[in-house]
Amino acid sequence: MRHTIDNVNKKGGCGSDDDPDAVLDLVHTLMHQVRAQQYQALQGGDAPLTHMEAKVLGFFGRHPGGTQSDLALHSGRDKAQLARLVKGLRERGLLDGEADPADKRNLRLRVSEAGQALLQALNAASHEVSQRAMAGFSAAELAQLQALLRRVRANLDGAA
């Protein structure tokens, strides 16, 4: 009988410590865990956000008066998907919009007061998760981890 290895359920991911696939699998797993813990704090509220809704809200928080076209250029996402997200956020009162005085076809979007409150809650949850995740790391270790992750990103950017 052939012996099988269960790498899927193995704690810490698959492969050895020097396996590039194992490293990226761990990064992927960590990001899912971080996102889940960030949004878990919001899910019990009156207006829970999905990851993409939070991204859209955050964009208009950083770019008040931006348009859906600005968001599409920034995110590279499908315009129809973004239009649905913006519409849903407006219907829930999290985004406000007004016609562009120079071109009435464009809608200038801003985060509403309710949206600002949700963004603040998400930022607080994100900060708390970051603090927990990095507990016990020295400043030098954090700098080294950031440098290594930037190198991974640069490798991927160079391959594109």
C-alpha cells in the first residue's frame, strides 16, 4: 500500500522551511487570518463591510471627491463590479455623492459620517490585529521582516 502525506492539514503549511511554495502559502494564510480578524470586529455591527467594500470606502476616505473612474484606475478592478459596490455603499448611507459641476455625468463621492465611523472602527481593529501579530518582535526584527517582504514584492514586480 502506498504511503500518503497530508500536507493540507499539516500545521504551518506544506513543505520544508526552505521551500518557496511553503513561504508563499504561509503569507497567504496569514493574510486571510489578518483580514478575518479585522472584519470580525465589524460583522456584529449594523452595517458590516466586505473586504472590497472597505477598500472602496477607504479609497474615497483618502480621495474625497473622487469618481468611480478614479477608483477603477487606482484599483484595476472591473468598472461594473465597482459600480455595484458604490451603489450598495450609497444605498446604505456610507458614501455620499454629488454631480461634478464641470461634468454632470460624473459623480463626486465622499465618505458619509456613518462611513467615517465604520472606517475608524476598521482602522482601530486593524491596529489591534497588527499589534497582536507583531507582539514580541524587536524593532530590528520588524525592519528585517519588512525588508524581506519588500524584496519578495520587488521580485514579483520585476517578473511582471
